[in-house]
Amino acid sequence: MLNSLRELTAYHLQAAIHSFNLLILRPITTIVTIVVIAVALSLPTLCWVLSTSLNQLTIDWQRGGYISLYVKTGISDVDQKSLLDKIHKIPGVGDVILKTPQAAMQELQAQEGMHDVMRYLSENPLPTVIDIVPSITLHEPEAIEKLLDEIKLLPQIEQTNFDREWVIRLNALHGLAIKITYILMGLLSLCVLLIVGNTLRLLIHYHYDEIRVLKLIGATDEFIARPLMYSGIWYGLLGAILAVLLINLFMLSIAPALQELLNICHMRYVFHSLSVIEAYQIVFIAMLLGWLSAKLSIKHQLSSIAPYN
Amino acid sequence: MIKLEQIVKRYSGGFEALSQVSLNIEKGSMVFITGHSGAGKTTLLKLISALETPTSGRVVINNQCLNHLNKRDRAYYRSNLGIIFQMPNLLNNRSVFDNVALPLHIHGMQPLMIAKRVHAALDMVGLLDKEKLLPIYLSAGEQQRVGIARAVVHKPLLLLADEPTGNLDPMLSTGIMKLFEQFHQVGVSILIATHDLSLIAGMKHRIVMLKDGKIC
């Protein structure tokens, strides 16, 4: 058992090394293929990285879509505090910010030209306002609406204000971006499949005579296919490594410009390049694609080659 | 060892390469198959090496009928044969050593064992000092000997050779035949197709004569 396992490992190791040597034998073809695979992998990965960043941003932006609650006048401080606690406990509520009439008045007075206007008012007409930031888990406008309905039931609340349109628009945009990313990912994964498949088809064509001789002396299709399968995996691996480098280079080069744009928009968000786990994921997916492509393209072609006779 | 029963091989287009051929070859014997080109020698060897299937009749090798083997089993069966051709069919991008080692790789043998066997086979054909060369740097006779080393490296019980001396001058041809004699002496069954009657005249082995697809 152990011996046959060792034999099998030696067998695969030999096929892997042999297939790597095959790639090195034709460096230009190999490099071109790897670059094409890397570009095909980079595009959907970039979309993926940007869409996860966008996801973070929308959470940030959603804070613009907070719910304002206007509290009825004449409620004591103690009642106000218990109200705050009650709101805090409602599921879906992220942050709760209390804005007293005094604070709101000060804010207003601070604005240019308002100071004089405020002086004509005999008393502070502003109500107590509670701003609710929906929790991060709430993305859908419907979920926020549901939360809103729940809050409306509180007797101390006079009126609520929620910029529904804004959240809906933001979600629609975000949804579109995610959909485009998925479609791009699908299309470009197909691209990788076709590129590797086509390269392997050419490789088989190039080694046509060799394959016929191997078949003649009794090699099964599986034996002949093994190094080619490894070629597919090598292409995936090398293409993915290059893709990770390209993406990080791209992210680094646009990071300052993006940061500036975000600063202008008063948003705090640090754009990051690929994490180690994400890089591993890309490499794994690419190797899987290379293997799958080899499996799909080789079998039929090999079985159509007759042994030398 | 080899049993052909009423073999008919008809190719698409109607050409009958073999008609009603029956043949029995004992284990450990060395047999020549002769005849003009087109007599059916190569077809016979292709049937025995499971590269072709008969139109009718049965091919039985070592009590195993080849007629209904699937593709995988045919490959496996072939991997246990030694096959030699007029053209040595070597892989020109691999060294002599790697060429000879191919059947052992197919059998999944350990690298150390492979080296031992390949060296023994190359020693037998007198090419041990050329193991690192690519086949294109060898002469025609040497290439054929590499082909023979590849055919015997995995110690097959049956060796098939189709015009193994077809491309060689008489002296080299005699040398190759002597090699086959050596294998025969260690118990390998050998079937050699050749049209060179003068080469085999002096050898005391069974000769099967084919004419227009029939044994005569």
C-alpha cells in the first residue's frame, strides 16, 4: 500500500517535472500564454477587489441614509434615556445619536447668517432628534423600511425622516456593479479555459509523433495525458502569480489618486491591494481552471490519435 | 503462445490483406515471416500487436483473445510486448537513455530500477557509451539498436519485429539478427517479418511464407 503510494507519487512528480520542462522548451509560447492568462485573470479579480471595496464604501455611504426621529416635545430626560435604550435594543439598529434642541440650535447658529435670525426667536423651536444608523448587516432598502416601521410604533416619536430614494439608488448601483463583476468573472474564466485548452491542443499537435510512438509501445491515454494535465495546472499557477503581481501593481499605482478622490468626497476609506488569502484563492482557482481546461480539451484529442503503424 | 484462427482482414475499400490465415507459434520459438511486399506480413504483426482487429477469426495470445479487448486493455497488452519497426520511431527530443526508459515509465517503475534496466539493455546492444546523446546524432544502425533496446528493456515474453533490417546494410543486418538470436536463447518468443531471404537462409528457424494474404 505504502509502496504503491510512493510509486504513484513518484509517477506524478515525474509527470509534473516533465510537463514543466516541456513549457521551458518553448519559452516564448509559454510566456505569451501566461501573460494572456494573467490579463484574463486580472480583469475579473480587479472588479472583485473594487467591488468588495465598494461594498465597504456603500456601508459608509449608507450612513448618509440614516433615519431621523423627531421626538415629541415635553418628554423628560429620564424618559428620553429609556427611549434611547429601547431603540438601541431594536434589532437592525447600529448606532444611535441623540441631538438635543440646544445642540441643534448651536449648530444652526454656527452657520453663517443664521445667528441673527435665531436672535428673533423667543424660545428654541427645535425638537429633540435621534439619528439612527442602520446596522452594517442591513443593506436592502426593504429591511431598513421594516426597521422604520418598527420604530414608528414607539409612542414618543412624533415624526420620522428617511431618505429612501438615496438608499435605493445606492443599492441599485451597487447591485449593478456586483452583477457586472460576476458576468466579467464568468466570461473571463471561460477565456482562461479556452486559452489553456487551445495551448494544450497546440502542444498535442507539436508532440503528435511522440504521442503516436508512446501509444505504440503501450502507453494509455491517461499516461500520455498526465504531463499535459500538469501543463494546464502550471499555466494556471504561473498565470495567477503574474495576475496577482499585476493587480497589486495596479492598485498601488491608482491608490494615491483614489485616496485623493475619496478625501474630496469626505470619505474615510483605505484602499488595499490583494490580501494573502485572496492571492491564494486566485492561484487556486486558476490552477483549477487550468486543470479543468486540460481535462476537457485533451481527452477527445488524444483518443483521436492512432498509434504508429 | 500465438494462435491465429481463420483470420480474415479486409480493409475498407474491399482489399483483403489476409484471408483464412491460421497459425500456431510455440512459446520460446523464433519464427520468420516472409513474402513480397503487400503479402500481408505487416498486417499479421499488427493483428498480433493489437493495433488492428481481424474482420473475422480469432487472435489468441497466451490464452488471451485480443478480439474484444477495449482500448485501454489493448494499450496495456501492448506495453508487455516488444515491438520493433523498420523505422526505429525514436523520440528525437529525448536522449537515448530516456528513449529506452519509456516502456519502464509506462510500467511505473522506480527511477533506480529504471537506470539499472536501461543500462543493461544498452549494454546488450553495445550503446552504453551513447546514452546521453540525442538519437539524431546516431547512425541508422545505432538508431535501430536503440529501438531494439527499447523493445527488450522491460523483458517482454514476445518480441515482434517488422523489417528490422530494412534500412541497414548486410553487415549491420547480420549484427541485428545475432542480437535476436541472443534474445531467443534466453527464452523470448520472436516473430520477425522480413523480405530478405538471403539474410535468414543460414538460420535454422521456422519460416512462414505469405503470398497474397495466404500462408503457402
